Amino acid sequence: MKAVIVEETNFEPTYHNAKLVDIPKPELTEDGQALLDVHAVSFNHREVWIRKGVYPVIVFDSVMGADGVGRIAEVKGNSSKHKVGDRVVVMPSVGWAKDPRGPEEDYYILGGGPVPGLFSEHFVAQQDDLFTVPDHLTDAEAAALPLAGLTAWRAVFTKGQVREGQNVLITGIGGGVALMALLFCVAAGANVYVNSSDDAKIFKAIELGAQGGVNYKADNWDSQLQNLTHGEPFDVVIDGAGGDGFQAFNKLLRMGGIIVSYGMAGKSEVDYTMIAVLRNIEVRGSTMGSRVEFGEMIDFVAKHKIKPVVSQVWPGLESAEEAFNVMKAGAQFGKLVLTLKNDSKL
């Protein structure tokens, strides 16, 4: 079968190959497994970080990709959870079943590491890690959902405890997690505001339900944001940037406000000062989520008919390098998807 693997190189600066290869089709080796015909996969910044050599526990020659959708081609054992022909998405990680605090076992995200990924024509998974795709989603939308959806779900609801009527700031709108967080918060009835360095992305976010947004390149972006809320403080900040933004968050948040940090794409250090302590502001780290949270997220998406934002779609694994180039440039608004087969949605 065709697959995209991470191949070690000696380039300076480091940028390992994403190589299209032919490898043996995986086989079912134990009860409870299922073989998928993969129909579409999507990209995350994680794949770029793997190629740059800055991601932990890279395993060279392993299949890349954490996100995908497909149909079950074969099952092994007597499990009744799924049957041949079911359209499913894959839990994008292993080792975390249900503990709300964190993984119970050694935890790995699929692809480019100890656990092979989905950038391939076929994939073997435990049936417990497969979830039925909501009927309203196309294959491209379903492929865009798993990692970003799970990360956003845990950040918004488990850690951020977002509720109806609250004011929520989502930083760096345009990326997959930030957009899913926006859609979840809007569906929950929160008042969502965003920031970005791109005014066009702010306008698109407003079309998706945000109340407003500001360009964080402006010196007084936090004051502009306060004007938009008419001085009302924020209850929660969902942040994937880190860095200097935390100084502004301390001013924008109410007493006892929550900052949820799911990444630090801008700078890997933040300022948490005594002022924040005295104001009872909490910083809560959040990465991915459990299998239970993944199921809750899928149910929420189905109930509210939420559609992940897909920025661009290419045909075939052969187009992987083109998608990588777009992701490196950072101009996308939403997820980048490769389709391996014609849309299978009935």
C-alpha cells in the first residue's frame, strides 16, 4: 500500500523528508482490531514540527499523520461495536482512556513516532478507538475533526469550563484547534472574541459566530478588545500562542478567570506574576484528551451539526508535499486535507 513516512535527512536547517513509499498492507493480529480503508486524512502543525526535528520521540520510517476517516474493511473477534462498512474516525492517540487529569499509560499521538499514523491507504486500530462519523460530515470534514476537535474540546469544556453567556477570548484564530474552539463555544452559547495578525481571518471568524476580534499586532489590542466588550471582563482565554500575551490576559480576565494553554506556538515562556496570583487567575495546561472526551466531542458535533472548517483539499497522498508547503506558510484558515478516495458519505 502507499504511505507517507518520515525519512531522516541531514539538511540544515533540519527538515526531514515526508516520503511516499510502498509498504506491506497491515494485518489484523488480535481480537478487537479493525482494518480501515482510509478515505481522507488531514494535517496538523505537529507533522511540520516532526519534519523540523523539534518534536519529541520521532521514529524515522514510521507512517505520519494523526487524523483520518475511513470505512471498516475487516474486523477480528466478536466485538459488536462496529461492522464492516461503517464510516469511522480514529482516536488520534493511545494510552489515555478516561482519567480527566491525564493519561493512565505511556501516551502517544499517532504518526511519526512509536505508533504508526494514518497517512496510508489502510490502517489497523482497536475498535474501541473507532467512532462513528456524524452523518452531516463529508469525508474531508470528518478527517479534519479528530486531533483539533479533541484538543479544543478538552481546552474549552474540561479545562476552561466554558458556559452559556460567558465571555471567551480565543487567540490566533485560523488554526484548526482555535477554529474548533470557536465553534464549540458558539454552540455552547458563549460570547466569543478572537485575535489574529490577519484581519481577513478575524472577519471569517465573525462569519462563524464570533462577536468580534482585534489584530494583536496593534500596540493597544487589549484595550481595543475591552472596547468591544464595553468593559466587561473575560471569563476564559483559550490560548495556543504563549509568550507576551499573558500580560494582557491578566488585565482582560475577571477575578478568578481561567487561561487554558494548549500550545506555545509564539514563545515557550509566559509571565505569570504575583498580580495574577492575587486576582486568583488560573493557568491550566491542556494537551489532547481522553477516549471518553473524544466520544463526548463526537456526540456534541453530531448534536449541534458542527462542521470543521476545511481550508483546502488535494487528491491523493502524492499531494502531501504541496499541503506541507501551505502549512509551513501559515496562510490557511482551517484544515488541510488529502482525499484518498471519492467521498464515501452516503
